[in-house]
Amino acid sequence: MQRELARAFLTETRSMLGEGAVRSALLEQVALRLGELAKGCRQWQRQLPAAAHGDELCYELGVDPISGFALYLVSDGPGSTSPPHEHQTWAVIAGGSGVERNRLYKRVSTTSKRAAHTADVCIGVGDTLVLTIDSVHSTEVVGAEPTYHLHMYGMSLAALKPITARTFEIAYDV
């Protein structure tokens, strides 16, 4: 059931976004649909284990064979964090359960891997966040409940560079 839903969502997204450069307004439409899908993902949560304290589990739900768009169910355990990083593709995140704080950053310059904090966005049930190709963010699970969130990317995680190559240092002096 989850594979069929994922495949249908990926096909719908490919239709919605078309080919070429992806505009933010279209990603917002994808976010609305992903938020709806995330609200109903309790069935997946029952089938796939939640992450333990400090761990992250990432379940691939599907990769579109034409566009390369990829959909994952991610569970982060309490205490789980990620450093400031970029994906080098667009991403849409939708909350299924638990709360994840996303800290957003702006690049200090185009020649360094330094970024300054600009805002925080908490993602709970049904909330969404759109990250463009040049977005930088970090994550932190808020509270004692593990999260389950749907993550959609412009390409599969396997195609991304290792996170160490995409990580930023926080610039406090800006």
C-alpha cells in the first residue's frame, strides 16, 4: 500500500513540476499535497520502527524513474540533531508526528562554507517546509517523542554528496 501511494504521489509531483527549473510557487503546491499525505501516514508508522534516542532512520518509499524525485519516511529519535547543511537540490518536508525544529541559515559568502542563523521553523503534524536548492538548515528533535516526517527531494539521497561535503560552519560574527 505505501509503495503504491508513494508511486502515485511521485507521478503527480512530476506532472505538477514538469521539466526544467523548479519554481518556489510550485514547490509550495507540492508541500500542500505532501502535508495531506503526511497526516495519513500513521499506517506507515505502524509498519516501520521509530528511531531510538539520538538516531535517525530513513525509509525510502520510492524514487521516480523519470524525474529522479525521491520520497522518504524519516524517523528521528529524541535528542537527534543535524549540523547546518545544504542538500544541493530542493526538498519538501511534511510532519507526520513529533516535532522537529529546523534552523534556517543564509550563506555568509559564496566562497566559504559559513552560514548565519536567520530563523527557526518547527514542523509538527501536517506542517511543511520548502527548502530551495540553495537553502541551508539544521535539525533538532523537540521533546521526548520520535518524529516521523515525509521528505521529498529533487533527487535521491544516494545521489547526494556525503553530508560532510555539504556541511556549514555557523558564523557568529555576522
